[in-house]
Amino acid sequence: MELHLVWLLVGIVLVIAELLTGTFYLLLLGIAGLFGAAVAFAGAPFWVQAVVSAAFAVIGVLWIQRHRRMQQQPGMPALDVGQPVTLDAWVNRADRLARVRYRDALWDARVSGEIRGEPGEMLYIVGVDGATLHVAKQRQA
């Protein structure tokens, strides 16, 4: 089988896989495979085909990551801010780390301000940092 047909087949399979999964990463990898097919069809050696395909794949992945970072607006609060949680237990009271119940699951939380600190106490989410909730007694305005 001709090498450009192999590149073409890989590119098409990756584009179809992207349509089934909904990620842009596979789309760009598929397009990178199509670029490899074009370079192979032009008669370039395999190492040139691989470099062109890899370069397009890396540039595409970096572009997606940059685009996604730009889409996240740092000034915009998380949708969970203001939602009530229930204090379950302290992990480390001195460091203000606790476990809270939110959406029927236990979450790590960093407690701000003064609270009684008893299990079952109602707190409110004032911020989110990854999978750690920042909670306080008073709901943020």
C-alpha cells in the first residue's frame, strides 16, 4: 500500500473518531495525518512526512489549549459560588481544612472566617480552586 494512502487512512479514521467523541484534539491529529498524506503524495521522504505531521499536531494542540484558556474568564465566578454546603468533619482544624457535603458527595473545603465548626453546620461556597471549595458562614453578595 502506498505511504500517502496510509497517512490518508489514518487522518480519516482520526477525523471520524473525533466526530464520535466531540474533542478537538482528535480533529487536529486527523488533519495532521492529512498533511502527512499530502507531503507523502508530493514525494517527500518519510522523515519529512513525520516532521510535518508532528509539527502540525503540536501546533494544533497548543492552539486548542490557548483557546480554552482564553475562554475561561478569570473574573467570572464559578457557578457553585453561593450554593449551600453542610460541614461533615474537620480534616485539619488548625489549617482550616474540612470535608463538606455538597451535591450528595463529600468535598475538600477550606473554611474562611469564624464558624462553630460542628458537623451539620450550614456554610456557603465563596470560591472554587480546582476540586477544593472555599466556604464561609456568610453567603457572598
